[in-house]
Amino acid sequence: MSKLKIAVIVGSTRIGRFAEHPAKWIAGLAGQRSDLEVEVLDLLDYPMHFFGEERATTAESDTAEHWKKKLREFDGYIFTVAEYNHAPTAVLKNAIDLGEFIHKPVAFVGYGGVGGARAVEHLRLIFVEMGAASVKTGVHIAFNEYLSVLKEGKSLGDYPHLNEAAKNQLDQLIWWGNALKAARSVVTSA
Ligand SMILES: Cc1cc2nc3c(=O)[nH]c(=O)nc-3n(C[C@H](O)[C@H](O)[C@H](O)COP(=O)(O)O)c2cc1C
């Protein structure tokens, strides 16, 4: 069976963002799986207009087109999820609105006060509407783990429960990724 192509999408563009830690960690773990080919997509590299914005520049529109096309290369997606006011970041929501995820699996690595859980739950609902399949296991990096990475030089891989959740998430992403890839090749609409 050919490898599944998975994108790890860095969901925050904030200066000094934490997002790079979970992105590197989960991409590293995914890259160790023989059945996955992994690429990190950083929203910093995709400065796009807001969906439907009248005053979009040509560069912003071209980038949005490129983003949409780029997403089509993948069989599944893992998002790093920051929680801003109990919701996903605006930049990530906009990138999702400008993209296509139909009949593909999505997975979330959240972080924050409650491990980004509220933002992750928003995303699960959003992706139902987009025709994607959200895998069961979320990875939730709690505040003490978040702080230990930022202030004590710890790494996310130091936490066995995070590694365990990531393993389960990747197992599910691979299962759904293969199932939906096969289905996409024979079923044309749903
Ligand atoms: C505008 C704003 C709103 C925030 N709201 C929440 C929140 O609702 N829940 C939470 O757990 N953390 C919240 N935080 C703290 C973020 O979890 C923390 O800043 C995190 O590092 C953001 O991710 P980033 O650094 O990758 O951008 C908020 C931070 C900002 C800047």
C-alpha cells in the first residue's frame, strides 16, 4: 500500500507562538511511521485574505489558491490548536474556510488552560460541515505541560500520556486515511 500523505498544519501565526512545539513534536512522531509521509504547513507561509474579502490583494488571492491546491495533495491533516477566547484562532478558521477537506480525516493537537479542548470541540463541529472525518482521540497539552516546555526546557515527548494519545491518534488517522482514500477512489459523491 502506498504511503498516506499527511499535513501538520501550524494553526497560530502569533509572534512568540507556542504552536511550533506541538507541530514539531507530532510531525516527528508521524514521520516515524512507515506508512506516513509528513509535511508541515505553516500558516505564516500562507498570508491569505479573509474569505470573500472584496479588498483582497492579488498576492493574497494567489496565496489562497495555492493553499487550496496544496491541501489537495494530502490524505489527512493534523492541526495544532491554540485556544483564543474558547475558540480556534481566526487565522486557522479562515484557512479552513478557504480550503477543502471533504472525505479526509482530521486530527487535533490542542494546548492551553484545558488542553485546547474547547477550541478542538469547535473544530470537530466545523469539520462535520466540511465533510471531513474527525478521529476520536484528541491530544490535549494541559497548562502545566505547556508551561514546563516554555519555562523549564521540557519537551512534549517527556510526557508518556501525550505520547500515548499521539500514538492512538496516529493509528486512527492511518485507519481512516486508508479507508477514505480507498473510498474516494471508487465513490464519486456522498
Ligand atoms: C486573545 C487570546 C485569547 C486567549 N484565550 C484563551 C482561552 O480561551 N483559553 C485558553 O486556554 N487559553 C487562552 N489564551 C492563552 C493561549 O492558550 C496561549 O496564549 C497560547 O500560547 C496560544 O497559542 P500560540 O502561542 O500558539 O498562539 C488566549 C490567548 C490570547 C492571546
